[in-house]
Amino acid sequence: MTFIQNKGEFNRLTYGIAATWLAMGLDPEQVVFYRQSDVPEIFELHWILSCLTPKGLMNRAHAYKAIVDQNEQTGMERDNGVNMGLFTYPILMAADILLFQSDQVPVGKDQIQHVEIARDIAEEFNRSFGNTFRLPTFVVDETTAVVPGLDGRKMSKSYNNTIPLFAPPEELEKRIKKIKTDSTPPNEPKDPNTSSVFLLYKEFAKPEETERLHGRFQTGISWGEAKQELFKVMNRYLEEPRAKYHALMADPDRIDRILAEGARKARTMAQPLLEQVKTKIGRFR
């Protein structure tokens, strides 16, 4: 809601995120999979934690700083386009982490700060009201690279350089053809480790396929051929998830049932800790 206030678009994105996780293999029987807005305890804890969080900590949050920097570079007022939802979003994420007593939080390198902020907030609460929250630590898979986008930068909707996972094959191929490459002639060796095409290929190909294409980069392959090889492995990998995704999106009631059950499990876990928090801060009975 920090960026989208259109009901239809908001619903479509919400279902799309849930369907993506499910289509890519997440098993709701093995995890607690919920829609954040279905667990009101998260938002209640968010407010409590907001009362303890220094504004200076939020001033240092990456997302907020990025907007401020952009505004200053373009001569705009420094907080132009910043709403309180965006500014305090790290506290909401902290509530989501701490309410379930998370020990380890798997994140990408660009999300480490959110876990660090959650830990800082937990420490402040524990100092003020006694040991309550576990102190979470981040877990980063060092073997996973930042996924490059069409322009070579990190793939991000903010940069408009994404390849939609479940696009039909013809659109997928069209997007792949737009990946930025250099002017190295077709028969000249190319460095696979600096190529967005190869880095993406590694995420979807089998090890022996990756090794084979690595050799072709070193001996010479045209960018057109390399992109065609990328399309083949991506399309093959995504064929089954794509079908599952579209089936789920055509049946929103099924998604709602899965999320409702996840919310029931989540609230069962969250309510006792929230009661403990409220008792410690001295709520009226």
C-alpha cells in the first residue's frame, strides 16, 4: 500500500505472489504460509515496537535513504513521495520476524539490514521490559548471486528490467532477446562470469549444460545463440510452474483457502507471545 492504492491491482498482486510461491513448489502443509493482513497481531506488535524505535534508526533504512538521495539529486524536497508506511516498513518487517520467535531469517544480501533492524528493536524491548524476543540472525546463501536484469543491473521492478517468470513462451523469448550485451564479435571468446546471459543460464540449467555453455563462451559463441540457449533452459524449467500458476490464478478461492489455513496456524503461534508482550508493557485489564 505504500505505492499501490488501486484495489484491483492490489488484489491481483497479492494473489500473484501467493500463486508464485505455490507454483514454484512451496508446500503449505510443511510451512506456515499466510497473508500478512490476515494476522492482525503483526500490526498490533508493529505499533508497540514503533513506540520504542528511534527515528534515527529508520532514517538509515536503505529504502528510505534511496528515495531521499534521489530527491536531493533531482532538487526535490528530501521527503517527497515518502509516506509513513514506507518510512516505518522496517518496523513492520521486524514485527513479522519477532512475533514468531524466528532464530534465522534467510535473505538476500540486500535484505540483511532488515534483520539487523529487527534484532536492534528486539534488544531494545528486552532491555526495557525483560527477555521476551529471540534475537534473529540472517542467513545468506553465498552461492546464490544477485539475479541480473535485462540491463545488467539487479533484476528489479523499480528498474523495469525484469523477466516475468510465468510469461508465455513467446514473451519470454522476446524479453531474453532484449538482454544487454557487448559488441564482442560472434567468434571471439567472451567472459561468462560477467555475462548476464550466462549468469541467468546457470540458475535454470543442469550442471553439465552450464559447463558446456561455459566452454562455448570461452571458445566463441554469438550472443544470439547464447540467448537462444538461455530461452530453451528457462522455458523448460518454467513450463510446469507456469501451468500451475495460471491454474491457481484462475481459482482465487483455492488460494484464499490455503492462506486462511495458514493465517489460522500463524495466529495460534502469535497470540500467546503478543499477550506476553502486552502484559510486560503494562496494559490495562
